Amino acid sequence: MHPIRMMGRLNVRGQSYAMPGSGHGDTVPFESLVAGALGMGRLHRGAELVGLVIYARHHDVARELVTRLAAAGSALFERKGWKTVYCYGIAEMLVFELLWPRRCVDCKGDGEYSVRYTALGEQSVSRKKAHRCQRCNGTGRGDLSQREQARVSGIEQSRFIRTWAPRAHEMRLMMLGWEEDCLRHLVRHFDFSAEAG
């Protein structure tokens, strides 16, 4: 099972987990366990912030995530010889999408979709096979429309569509990479090997 789907199954709003050895049945919200796990090990700060915003619901760190993403985007744009004038606005738009996500139109928020096929052999058997959604990269989250992206980024719409949309996509891929790093860290920390089957 893909790590994003795994965390989606476990990250139930308001769910609490008993702390072993407490003797009193004390429980801790799963978001708190995730926040604690993100602080352990050598996870880089960008991935930690993405995890705090998405999986621990610590929206108070959103401004720091915007600043860090804008700085990383500026460095990327400079390497490619692009102007960096709108990096901060694009970072605000990408974090806005994290805070108020929409469902992906292709997979309806599942992160994957099933394709029915017929296995041929001695008997024809109809089966379903799950595929990771390419549009949302398995997150289940949808993007704002280009008009909305331009408005939240503070860029005139035709200029955004003509020049800045592909550059915003580069920053989105960077942030998705941070999320993948975060998920790998959490999967290792919580040892989901039994779930992965």
C-alpha cells in the first residue's frame, strides 16, 4: 500500500490511541503522535513542516512553510535562470491548497483508481487492479483552477497561464517531494510493515 493511502487510513480526525504502560488507559490524539514522530530523527525542516500542516493539523506553522518553500523556489528559479519575483506568492498559493484541499477530480480523493480487466487462462475471471492516480500523485488532493491559482498568487491571470503556471508546477513538485520524505519518515517510525501487505 502506498504511504499516502496508509496515512490517510490512520489519520482519523479526533481519533486517540492508548499509551502503552500508562496503566490508566491514557490516550493521545493521533495528531500529537505524528507531531512527535516528525521531530525525531534527521527529517529536513521542509518535510517536517509539510507533515505538521497535513498530518498533525498544526496550521500555526503554515507561515514558516510558506517562507521556506519560497526560499527553496527562489533558489530553484535562479538555477534555471528564471525571475524570482513571484516565488512568495506561489508558495502562499501552494500552502493554501494544503490548508484547504479539494478532492482530485480523477480519483475523487482516493489517491488511486481501479481498472477492471479480464484475466485470461483456463477460465476468464474479471478482476480489479488499483493504480496510483497520476493527476494528484496519489495524494487525493485537487489543485485550484489556474484562475484561482493566479488570484491567490497575486499574478495577473494571463501572465500566470503564459509564464508562471509551469514554474508553479515545479514548486508543487518540490513540495510533493517534501511530503514523500515526510511519509517515508512516518512509515519507518510507526513501522507499518504489517499494514503494507
